[in-house]
Amino acid sequence: MAEEVIIPNIQRKRILEYLKEGKRFDGRALDEFRELGVEMNISENSEGSCSVKIGNTEVYAGVKMAIVTPYADGPAEGTLSVGMELGPMADDDFQSGPPSIDSIEIARVIDRGIRESKLIDFEKLCIVSGEKVWQVSVDLYAVNNDGNLFDAAGLAAVTALANAKIPVYDEKEGRAKHELSNVSVPIRKENMCFNVTVHKIGDAFVLDPTKEEEAISDFRLSMALGDNDGEPMISAMQKGNSGGITEDDMEKILKLVEDKFSEMFKKFSKIATGK
């Protein structure tokens, strides 16, 4: 994250030594996620909402729908907006005020993954072509940061979308009512896609880093992963931090993702869809 987290040199050294031995302070393997948890319908004022936990990292997600004029290049398509808020409630290193570079980056990574995977059928969000379409807004809030906000936010966004309902549309008055219909947001379940971030720390490649591990990461690579007949399909990718990625690094990252894909996708899908 862009906000500087100061790690004492002795702690940095011990983390690197442990990782070199294939160990982590919390006892996990390098490619192991912390415990995943979800709580649905946490907000009565949204069309769909949830709380997602990865270890002690927690993110709230809420989906809101509004009727808007479509963009000129997509007159029969709905629109998507994703926002992320990182406030001091979640982490003393986060500041109040306008969106930070970190919050903007997380939002854009999640937004791009949803769009590029074709998760939402935007044509089904059209009310009147060229005049009225549904806008889907996904609002993400960091509640507690203990590392890996990218994956927690991505999972929360997809989970909230997969369980959201479209408000009742009053054709006579041409507006949305303050009640939900039985119609779900049009999600292509075959295009279900989740954000997975790999960090390189020293010589080790790590999934789901803690805040301390994240603070000494050389680089991270976030990928929007979908299922292509049992094989991982990358729809979008974002590199972060200052370290460079070599060809050998990429080979190791892709091998890690390939080896862990089935397990990760199954766990994330169960969180998002309950199945």
C-alpha cells in the first residue's frame, strides 16, 4: 500500500528468514489463505450487501442501483461504478479526506476485473435504449486492514453483486420505487471471476499476506481469475510496488496460480454464491 508502514529491521529480517524456510509467523504455508468468512445483508439501505473477512482483514460491500442516461457508445447498456474507502477506522495508517491513491487503485482493479470478465450482462440493465438504463454502483469500505485488501475487496464486490436485486421500476411514473423486485442483477455465473494477488517477498511468492508481510513486499500482481473448463483464465492483471518482474518470476507466479486455482476458486465461489 502507498501509505508507508514502518517495519523494524529485526522484524523484517525474521519474516524474510521464515519465508526462506517456507514458514510464516501464523503457521500457514506460503500459498495458503487465512480463514474466509462472509455475512450477508448487512445493510437495509442497499440492493445487496455483505461483509467479507480474510483472517482479520474485513471489507463491507454494498450495491446501489439508479436510473441514468446511458453513455453514447453504449445506448442499450447499463453502467458500473466501483468505489473504495480506506479510513482510519480500518487502519491508523489510513487518512480521512478525499480518496487516496490506494483506494482509487483498489477500486479500479476490482472494476476492471468485473468488466473484463464480462461478469455483468449490461444489456439486460437497459430500460429504454438511448434514454434509461440501470447504473450499478458497488461501494466498498475497509473495516479492518490486516493485509490483502485487494482480494478481500474483490470477493466482497462479487459476493454483493451475485446476491443483489434490482429495484421495482414504475413504468407509469418512469422511476424506481423504494422496494426491491425479485429480479437479480444480471450476473453471468459462468463468468464468475475473483481477484487473487501474489506477492514476492525476498525470494518467496506468497498468497494472502498479512499487513507486516505486505509492508516488505517487493511487488504484487493482482489477477482477475475465472474458470475455463477447470483451468484458470486471467481476465485482467495489475502490478503494484516498485520491484520489477522477471520472466522467471512470471513463470513461478503462473505455476502457483495453476496449482492453487481449483482450491481457491471453489472456496471463493462458495462465499459468493453459497454453493
